[in-house]
Amino acid sequence: MRMDVLTLFPEMFEGVFTSSILGKAQEKGIVSLSAVNFRQYAGNKHGTVDDTPYGGGGGMVLKPDPIFRAVEDLLGRTEQGTVPRIILMCPQGETFTQRKAEELAREEHLIFICGHYEGYDERIREHLVTDELSIGDYVLTGGEVPAMVIIDSITRLLPGVLGNELSAVTDSFSTGLLEYPHYTRPVEFRGWKVPDILLSGHHANIEDWRRREALRRTWLRRPDLLERMELSPKERQWLEELQIDEEH
């Protein structure tokens, strides 16, 4: 998979792209990550990529021509037959979710556009991008940090990136529920013990315990997620028992 980022600050990505899981994924050849300074596509001697908005108002707006040129240059170096998704990082965009990460992880090429200043010329939205994404209902100084978040989330889903292929599948949100509690050695720490069920070796009972605990955690912390889930009869019974236990 290939992911390119158009940014005015490519140096922000150097450590992120070469460290930890992302760095190892690149070393394995699973993903190719690059950050491109779109100022080089400004087309003027001053490297100007922004201008004042028509109609007045505060702030500066990113001009369309440098962004279009940069994307078109990347498209010219795209493998034949591949149609990239072009993603605008924007507070107005669709809120990024695990489901969206799973959808994008099936693509071959993604191009992220990171803006600064007041915003983008509207023609970038209307005639260039395929997606607009936000990581939450707040405003940051630019799209770089959100792009890093999304790229990390997508990369860890690619086959071969994580040591345990089940890790991504059982993550919080991938199953629709928050993830169940985890324990490791020692069995007892400062008087706090690992639940006996996890030491039993009975895999079916352990799976039931994990699913029930995931359900409990979701109900306590993110009950809104349960509104979108289809629960099995056993899970509905567990949920009723949890609610009764909480009342008493």
C-alpha cells in the first residue's frame, strides 16, 4: 500500500514514519509512506500557496493551483490501473472511525492533503478530493497530526504489520465493543490477582468471559455503541444481568 501526504511541514512526519510499527511496516515493504511539501508546486518565485479570501474576512485560504499540481504529479507516478483516494483533512469532514480505517485499509493508494490557515479554496473540495475526514469536533493548527493518526490506524490493519494478526481484529471498536481487560505475569501483584477464569485453560469459558467483559465495559463507558449493535440472545441476557447487578 502507498500513502502520500501533501503538507507544508514534511519534517513533522520524519520521526513518525520511521519509528515503531510504521517504520517496521516500511522496512517489510508492506507500506510506502512519503510526505511531500506542496510549496514546491506554488508556481511563483515566492512559493506562495495562500491568499486572502474573496469577499473579505480574516485569515488566509489555500490556493487551488498548488494543491491540484501536487496531486496531479503524484497521480502521474501512480501505478497504472490504480485510482487513489484523495483525502482532505478538515474539521468539517466525516468523523474518522475504526470502520472507516478498515475501509481505507483495503485501498492501494491514499493521498492526504493537510491544510493550514483559515481553510481551502472550495474548488479543492468540489473537484479534487474524494473524502473529507476529521478526527473530532475540535480545530487544530493544521491537518498534519490528524493525518498521522489516520495513517497509523490504517497501517496497523494491513496484513503482516502486527506480530499477532488477531490483535487488530479484537481491538476496541473493530468488534463493535470496547476491548475486554488484559492481564499478564505476575499472577498476583500487590494483592491484586488475575481472574481465575484466565488461568483455567478452558478456552470456551475464557472467550465467554472476554465477550461478557467487553460488553460490560462498553455498557459502562460507551453505551451509545450498543445502540448500533445486533446482540445475540446470550449477549442480551448478559446485558440484562449486568443492568440488574448495577441496580443492586
